[in-house]
Amino acid sequence: MSDFLLPDIGEGIVECEVVEWRVAEGDTIEEDQPIVEVMTDKALVEITAPEAGTVTKLYVPQGKIAKVHAPLYAYQTAGQQSSEATVSVSEQTPPAEHTEKKMADAEPVAHSPSSNGLLASSTATGKVPASPAVRRLVREHHLVLSDIPGSGKDGRVLKEDVLAHLNTPAAAVAPTSASPTSASPTSASPTSASPTSASSTMPASGLQPSKVEPLRGVRAVMAKRMVEAASSIPHFHYGEEIDVTELLALRERLKPKVEAKGERLTLMPFFMKAMALAVAETPIINAQLNSEANELSYYAQCNIGMAVDSKAGLLVPNVKGVESLTLFEIAKEVGRLTNAAREGRVDQADLKGGTISISNIGALGGTYAAPIINAPEAAIVAIGKTQWLPRFDEHGAVQRRAILTVTWAGDHRFIDGGTIARFCNAWKGYLEAPESMLLHLA
């Protein structure tokens, strides 16, 4: 039996969360077959089989943390003896679960591995599938597992089922009246239990959580980086309205040509191209301050990041060298990165090297937002939704115009209000008169 060690994924990553096992113990696998998905602090990574064989053991349960260079799973190759793949029930049960068996004072029943990989509790009414964490929660509240209706597959009792059961009046009162720690001569029978005895199962705040989950992977990194950026960078915010009526008309004319090549044309490529042109007029917007805050680095290449609401959490991949790309090339990159980010499969190279960022909150319906800078970048803009609003033309007549709001956040250590206003005006000029961008095409 060979152990597969979690490889070094790079970027200094030492651990990752097991998101989903694609195989189960006993499954036959082929070379390069997807085995497991793990979540690093950057993205979702798919790990494939190094060779054909049979999976004999999964060392790290789904949702738990795996360490780099530690065994992830065991497998038997076709040339190994079948006896090597034989694993006893005691070997399949992690040490923590052995401990839980000894602690199971509220459920004096035998445990055995169920078909779905979770431990099942044998009761008088049959087998009730439940994870060790759920069984621990059941014991802590002095409940009986078989009394809780399971909403999971094959009647599996989930944590949500236990919490919902606790919220029912009968469950809230009966367990505490029967508990050895709360029993008294006046509360020995169920009929004498008082409503106050149920409060022992509630937190001091009186709130009962419906779900508790660890903050891991991309979300954990986002939490850390946002706190660092908000607390270490003095943010300066600047808002503006942009009339994108002409830009929308141009996009409609170009859409068929882009779609004919299998790509999708959104407003994002226009935002990016106009931003790269504006950066050429105000280079400090594309600069970065070092950690000692005593040196500025100016970048000729404009790598524009875009915030994507992915299933893994907030990811900000960036389009490299926007200043030298055509609108079609930018649209192609935007489509590739968006699809990859939404699946949580962005390459590390696509997440590194950004110089300025865009958060298109308007795609979800927001009008205004105060974005937090994606450090060490100097600025970020939040783009609101486009609204058709009445505006006066140069003759004083009211017209129907497409208006969107933008809110910039700049690093006030080296970007002042005048700088970001001039930059935004240049960017706005290209977007309101998109044909003016033709003057700058190579």
C-alpha cells in the first residue's frame, strides 16, 4: 500500500482544506484521474492520481485540514498484493473517533463505519448515520440521536437537524430536566421542568446559532488582508457620475463581431482600456509604496485586477499589460479569468502582479460602494449599476441618459484629492466619448 503525500503547491503554502473527495475507499482509479479538490489560501486546486490502482484509505476527511508532505490518501497499485490493501475496521477509524466511543455515555451503542464513510450509531430502531461532530453535539445536549429526524442522504442527521430539534419546545425542556447536572428533587419528572431550565442550552446572549463553520481558504485570507489594508492604509474616497450612453451604443454595435469569435463583450474591457490610457497621463496611480513607506515604484505595465465573487470567496485576478492589448484581447482575458475565478481555479500567476483594481458591484445591483484597496496597489474603483436618468443637455433640454456612479479609494499616503480627481476625469473622458480611445491605438 502506497501513501500519496500532499505535494508542495507553492507560494509558501503549508496546509490546505480538503473540499471534496472525488473517490471513496475501495474505488478503482486511473492515472491522472481527479482524486480530490483542496482549497489553499489562493484558489481551488484539483489533485490527480499519479498512477492507476485502488484507493484503500482516505487519511483526511472532507472539510478538514491537510498538511503539505503529509499522507493524503493510500492506494494499491495493480502490481501489489491484495493483502496489502486489507485494512481493519480499527485502522479505518481515526484515533479521535476511538476517543469519542469512550465518551459516548449518552449513547451506549456500538459504532461501525457506514457505507457513506460516516460513523453510524446502532440503535433499537436501526442505524442512524451521523458524523462524529454531530454525535458530540447530541451528547452535549443530552439528546437521543434516533429521536432527531435526519434531512441528509439516507436519513443522515446533520448539525442543522440537531439545532432545529433543540429549538422545539419539547427538546429544549426534556433534556435538561433529565440531565444529571440539572436534576433536583423538584425537577425529577418531566412535568415539573420549568422554562428556565431550558436556558442552560442557550448562550449567554440568548442567541442560538443555526450554523457554525471555520473560516478557511480564500475567505480566511480575505479577512486577514482586508483588516491589514483598512488599518494600515489611510483611504481617500472620491465619487463621480459617468454618462455611458454612447459607450453602451458602441458596445451594442461591437457585440455581434465579438460573439462571432466565441467571446462575450461586457463593459469591463472598456473600463480597463480607458483606465490604462488614463494611467499614462497620471502614472502615480499605477505606483506602489514599499512596506517601509519610504519608496515609490512606478510600473509601466498596467495589470488591472477585477474582483470576482467566486464560490471560493473574493478573488481578484488581473489582466496583464492592458495598455498593449486590443479591446477584443481584453474581452477574451476577462472571460477566461471570470470563468476560472467563479470555479475557484485561477492560476497563481493570474492573481499576482496587479497594479490597480476594479470592483464592478453594479453587476449585482449596487449603486454606491466604498471599496478597500487591494494592497500594495495604490487605488481601486467600485462601479455602480447603470441607471437611465433624466439629464439636461447643452441646450437645457431634458434627455434620457445612462448614468453610473463610481467611487474611488486611493492610498492617501501619496495620492491626494487633486491627483485622483484628474485621473478620474481622464478616465471618464474616454468612457463618455469612447471613440477618443481610437487616437491611442497603435
